[in-house]
Amino acid sequence: MMTKRMQRKINFNAGPAALPDEVLAQAAAAVKEYKNTGLSVLELPHRGTHFLEIIEESKALVKKLCALGNDYEVLWMHGGGRMQFCMVPMNFLGEHDSAGYIDSGHWAEEALEYATHYGNVQILATSKKSNYNSLPEWPVSVSEGLSYIHFTTNNTIFGTQWHKVPKTKVPLIADMSSDIFSRKHDYKKYSLFYAAAQKNLGVAGVGLVVVRKDMLPCITRSLPPMLSYKAQVKENSILNTANVFGVYVSLLMLRWIDKKGIGAIEKDNKRKAQLLYNAIDNSKLFIPHVKKESHRSLMNVCFTAKSPKVEKAFIELCEKNYITGIKGHRSVGGFRASLYNCITVGAVEQLVQLMHEFEATIKNK
């Protein structure tokens, strides 16, 4: 007996996040057979010609999309964002050195906590007292003696985003996991930036790291090769068995981003955020977490309703209408709609329409 195929849901999850249909189709085809090799992409030798081609094309596309030259190295790493929370201070923060951290949310705070295991940490600014409902003021003056400054460009749990990043003489390191390739951006400001792939760049289990070459001689701590950026660069990210499938899906995403164009992606992202924030701001039922417009994230729109009972009812209504992933993070509650690059304007319009219908129903009760 044939079973009816379930309708594909609109996925607003913060991660693992939605992927474009064409990327899913290409990945599925490659799982069955990769480029007439008689092998699945899951079976490709990680040191073989085909995977080396995947690595090199992906590196070239990252540099193209970021407008970077040969003074930067591109790495594909295991372990996601938390691994980079460790590796950044392991490599660049000596035991008696100090680094500056901007505390703008949960992941920014966790990154600085990891760094305390390796050296001294200065919290240059924080918005923790306000439950991260805005960004802290960027420090006006910073000691040039710091090894680096680390910050998180977009805060997924609380829905804030840095739209302007001041230049600094101290090496700047950015966690861009949730907004990389979402807008036009000057990536040359950074000595190193990284992104866990499962939001705008692919599937869980792989992370992108881009490091300026002049940072590599700054590594003074003796490290096992797997934890050394210098060793990873030397071995082209293949010190051990690479995440072949994860890197391949990231390549498919990079092709998709390049084909659509960063300008078009940014335009859509602004439109999606405007639609949803307008619906929240004009509602008497839904309440925004971030009230200051200049700090609001284009990627993660966080909001609540007037009671937990109402929130539960709206989430249930969304699921009945094939909309999933809008439940807020457990530390905040409420709702979170993640508007990553492959979420369409039409998908956001459907969510907004459902919000209007739900609010009308509540009013009539």
C-alpha cells in the first residue's frame, strides 16, 4: 500500500537549518552516485582527486564571495563553533597574554568562558544585565597590547546583530556562524573569522575558518597538529579523515549563494525581516525581544506573546499549517523565526498571515 508523501514544511529552525530544494536534490543525487564514479559521495576517499577538487573549489568560492586574496587561508574544520571557541585562544592567546571579548549573548559569553582556560580575558563590553535585548556599546579605546578582540556578529538566541563593525588596530576575530554570506560585508576587517556550517552554509559537523596568513606566525603555544591552525593549513584541512559529505554540501551552498548573488540575498533578507518585525510591532498580542531597531537581527527574529498559553497555542497552529522551528530557545522562551538565506519571502509572508489570523481569533474569544 502506497503512503501519501508528507508536505514539505517551512523550516524556521535556528540550526540545523533549512536548505534550498536544489541543494537537497543535488546532495541526494550525490549520495546515490557522485559524478559517474560508481561511488556515493559518502564513499569518496578523503585524499582522492574528487575530494581535493571539492576542497579547492570551495576555497576559491569562499575567497570570491568574501573578496579576499591570497593573504588569507580557508580551512574546513571538525567540531563546529565550540571547537573554534577553544582553538582561537589555544592558538593566539598565550598563558600570560590578554584578549578582549565583547559579550553580546549566550554564544559570545561561552566563547569568552572557553578562553579563560588559556590566558587572560578582558570583557570589553557586555549587555548581560539587560538580558541581551540590545548590543553593548563598542569600546571607544582598546589596549593595543591585546592579542585579539573576539565578538559574535549575530546573536541567534536573543536576536541582535552588529550592522556596523568599527575598525581596530588589534587583530579582530569574529564568530559569523549565523550571518555569514547574508549581506555585503567587508571581510578584510578580520584577522580570522569562522562559522559553523549548519545555519547559512550547509549541514552540522563541519565549520569554516578563514585566517589571514600573517596570524599564523603568532602561534607560540605547542599544540597537537589537529588543534593547530598552522598544521591544518599545511595539510589543506586533511590531517585526518575529513567530513567529505559536510564539505560537499557546503560547496553546493556556496555555488547557490554565488549564483543568487550576495546583493540579491541581502535584499531578500532585509525584506523578510521587515515583514516580520512590522507584524510584531503592529501587534497587540506579540512582543519583540529587541526593541531598538538598529540592533535587530536580520537572521533571527525573537519575540514572545502575552502568555505562555497563547504561545503554546500559536506553536501548535503553526505545526498544523506545516510551519516548524519557531519555538524560542529554552533560555528565553517565546518564539524565534530564523530567516536564513534560503528562507523565501513567501515563507515569511505565510508566517505573517498566520499571525494575523491567530490574533484575530484571540480577539474574538
